[in-house]
Amino acid sequence: MSSESRPVALPPAQRTVGQLVAESIRFYGDHFWAVLALGLSFLAIDLASLGQSVRAQTVLAWILGPLVCAAFVRASCLMSSEEWSWTAFAAALIVYVPFPVLLRLYVLPGVFWFALFGLAVPAAVAEHLDLVPALRRGARLGRADLVHSLAGLATLCIVYGVCRFALLVLLHTQGDQAQKIAIVLADIVLSPLLYIGGALLYVDQAARAEAVE
């Protein structure tokens, strides 16, 4: 599709959930190799969790959680063209602590938790905040338009989940090795969209918060 035929993107304060996903995909395409590397964190967790019990998977999610946190910080740096922030990494670790347990409660509680507090990470990167101010800023941004924040993250998760499931179904009859390959492809190629979408959501919520103030 040519650039002339694309619909004009709304400004961040008015961006819809659909446009959030579309702009995330566009950013992914424009920075493909840098963004693709973010998927290694999901891949590590999934490969380590294969064949494990739910309890073991939860423990592994905690152990490997710093990889997820580092990937989100990196996505936030890419989105805002800023340098790496150890403060953002610390904020990500704090926000992540309850996430593996919440995620086991049918995903939505984990999404809700991140919608409320997860934007502390890109806020720390983009606004050069210290840890406590970053956590407070993240909470304020999450509440600026909680419906948009929650719906945006939920939609990104649905897009990832549906595409991943479709790939697994497509290769279901090809044997265990093909299914493992499908998991690898899904994690590496699709999961970076979650990080980029979360970082872009910060831009939307910051604009909405500014409009309210």
C-alpha cells in the first residue's frame, strides 16, 4: 500500500486502539532488525517452560523476567530515541514482580496490572525520571485514560495470541519438531509487537494526561 493511500494517523491524544496497533506494526517494519531482537526474551521463557508444570513455569517466568524487562526498556529507548536507562530497568523489575502470578489468572489481571503501572518504564526513559517519580508517573499515565490503556494492551495481546495460535495450528500436523519451530517463529517475530505497542501506548497516555491537566 502506498503512503498516499494510508489513512491519516490521529494525534496521540486521539489515537484509537486500532491505530495504536497499526502504528506499532509500522514502527516494527521501519526498525525491523532492532525490534526483532526483542523477541529473544519471550523465546527464552517459552523454550525453558516447554513440558513444565504451571508452578515451574511461574518460577521460570520470575527467573527469566529480567530478560523481559530489558526488552521493554530497549523498546522504550527505540521509541523515544533515548539511551539505555538503568532506572527504567529497575522500574520494570518492580512492576514485573507480581506479573507471572497475575498472568496465570487468565491473562486479564496481568494486562490490567500493566495498564495501571507498566508505563513507568517508558516514562523513566523518555522523561529521565528517578525511580520513585517514574513509578508515580506511570500510575498517573495509566489512569489518564484507563480504558484506552487497557483496551490497547488487550488488543495487542489478542493479536499476538491469535497469530501465534494460527501458526501452531498450521503446523500441528507436521510433528513435534515443527511445532517447536512454530513456537520459535511466533516468539521471535510476533512478541516484539507487545513491547513496541506498550512503548507507543506511553505516548498516547502522556498526551491524554497533558490534555486533562
